[in-house]
Amino acid sequence: MPARFHEISVPTADIRGSMSFYQSVGFTAVDTGDALPHRYGVITDGRLVLGLHEAPELTPGLTFVRPELSQWAAELAASGLTPAVQHTHPEAFNEIAFDDPEGNRLWFIEAPIHATVAARQAIPACGEFLHLSLPTRNPEAMCAFWEGAGFVALGTAAEPYEHLALTSDHLNLALHAPRLLDAPMLVFAAPAAGARIDFLGTAGHASRRPLPRGLPRGSTLLEAPEGTPLLILAQPGDNPES
């Protein structure tokens, strides 16, 4: 697939609130353009690139840049594939999107909507980004979809929670059961997680959610203003009661 990963895209009803939250825990804002009709901001730690779109109707998912989308659209039509979204016109910002079996979006755009992300300067307060974890009731179909998008399935893993792992040269995915958490979550590993979590809570950066059964004891689940769960995993040697 001749496309370049651009960002994880999530909707928010309050772009200022979401941007403020991520910047307050150590992420850096990235310069954006005005290609889209709604307001959006982008934050990064040099590894995770998160696009925050003030468009509540937006379907969350992964965004890739692929030039010459109009030509590709014709190829898709000839092969019988029908995208969930297709906007291709010489005078418009071209985009094509597919939805995975759980409704997460695989979004292709014709050109970048933000500047190139700089190399990481420091690990944010929530820790080292590991993967985006997606809930699924049909892991086989989900795995087949994302393998078609260029990811490589690594099989089932029991740690840090039971999931099906997929990898790529730009992002790792995990597929977990909805009973664990029925929402996509950003997963981080944080040495001295207790101290970091105390800082986040004291500063009032995010609400804390009850930790579901099946997640490592001592970990914490935070919720960003737009509703994105952030799982901060306890590391070996951390105090489980922190």
C-alpha cells in the first residue's frame, strides 16, 4: 500500500480543552494547515501523533497520506471495492475512507494536513507510548482488515493484558475483548507510574476511570477531555498500591 502514516485521528467537541490536556502532560503541538473545513490540532511526543478534530461526527481511526487519490479511486471502482467515504474532485481536498469491522476508520488523504513531526525530545508524563488498542468481537475479521492495510499479525499475547498484537513500521495495534474496555485506548508504559499518576491527578488534568478486571494491578486508566482512555501500565518494581 503506497501510503504514509500521518496520525491517529479522534473527534473532540472542545479542541482547546483537548489540546490543553495533552500539552499539559508533556506533548508538543504541531503546526497545522487549513485543508479541512473544521478546526483541528495535532500533538505529538515524537512517536505518537494524535490529530484532534473539532468535528463530533468524525469517525475515529488512522489517517494515511496517499497522493493521486483520484487515480486510486478509479482503480478501486474497477476492482469492485466501495469506500465508506469518497470525495475526489479536482477542486476539492480529496479523501477516501474505509471502515473496519468495528467501525474504526482507515482514512486516506491526498496531502498532509500538518507539519512533519520532529524527533522525540522527552517522554511525556503519561509514559512511553506502546500501542493503540481496539476492542473487537471478531478478532479474525479485524486482523484480516488491518493486515490488508499493511500491518503484520504477531499472534495472541497475554501481557500486559490479553490481546492480539499487530505491528507495522509506524504504529503498533492491539485487539482486545470489549469486556476489558469497550473503547479504543492509548496504552503507555510509565516507570514510577505511581508518581506520574499522582502528578496527573493533583494537577486535575483528567478524570480517573475504574480499572477494569484483566488489566495489570497498579495501572491507572485516565480519560482525556474528549473521552479518549489513556491506560498507564504499572511496570515491574512499581508499588501496586500506588
